[in-house]
Amino acid sequence: MLVVGLTGGIGSGKSTVAKLFQALNVPVYYTDDAAKRLMQSSKIIRRKLIQKFGAEVFKDNTLNKAYLASLIFTNKENLSYVNAVVHPKVNQHFKRWVKQQSRNATSNYVLQENAILFENGTNVLCDYVITVTAPQEEKIKRVIERDSTTKQKVLERMQNQWSDAKKIAKSDFVIHNIDLKETKKEVLRIHNNLLKIKKV
């Protein structure tokens, strides 16, 4: 079974694109959701986060996402620490998930939706990579509307991600997600190409 990475900067609309693939019966692994669940459920991750950031990182026995975000999006050292703690566990979980999908086999490939696929080296687990892009001002606008945040906070998060140009240079497919109708056409074109590829 082929493993296809789906990535893109914040506000690019990669989750929208992932859902379009899902509608074509392609299994999709949402890395950010999995990471949040593992941060909540894994005793090892919980212990390491508390050791580094204090008990406040969990509030009422639940991951304090807002507090953790405030610590990592303005501090690269803190972000690297969290990635080093969380992502090896996520990768293990992902590999088990792929094996399950191989047994169920509704498609000849699976997607891993991952905002920081290249940044954390997860692209090495993928046979192909799709990058979703959009103009920067459009991305900022989308995130402000979605998260009720400020332009400054969006820009801070963007600084922790690779540029579109750097991602595109390492990608096999690119989707320019500006017009939904055109995006759907691109998704279908890439899907049909991937269906023709056999895992060696």
C-alpha cells in the first residue's frame, strides 16, 4: 500500500483537501488530531510535558492546548522539545494504522495529513507527497476567521513552518487551493494518477 503525505502551511486548506480525498474512499490519517489524543492519553508524553512546562500544561486532567500553544509558537526550543517527545509516538501509531488499512484495503493508498511533514522528517515514511498552497494573504485571512486570532499570531505560527517554495521543491504533486471547483478537479486528477501506481 502506498503512503502519500499531504501537507501545506497553516491556512492552505489541507484539511479541506483531505476531506475531498476521503470522499473518494481514501483512508486519511489526521496527524494533528492523533497527536492531541496521544498527548492526552500517553503517560510518557504527559510526564515529559509536565517535567518541562509544569503541571499547568494539564488543566482538570485535560491537555491545556491554549497554554501549550502560547509556549511553543513563540519559542523554537520549546517547539522542538514537544515535537521530539510527541512525534516518535505519532509515527509508531501511524505505522500501526497503515497496517490496519492494508488489511481493510478500500484503496491502494492512504493519506497522512500533516502540517509539518517536512519539518519533522515524517516525509521519509511517504512514497509520494502532495503540497497544498494558497496566497499568503488568503491563508492569513482564513486562519483569522477560523481561529478568531490576530494576524501577528498567524505570522508567528507561519515562521515555524517551511515556505511553500521549499515544500513544493520536495513534493510530487501540488494543489493550488484558491477556487474549490478547481481544487476538486486537481484532487481527482492526482487520485487517478495514484490509483495507477503499484507499490514496488
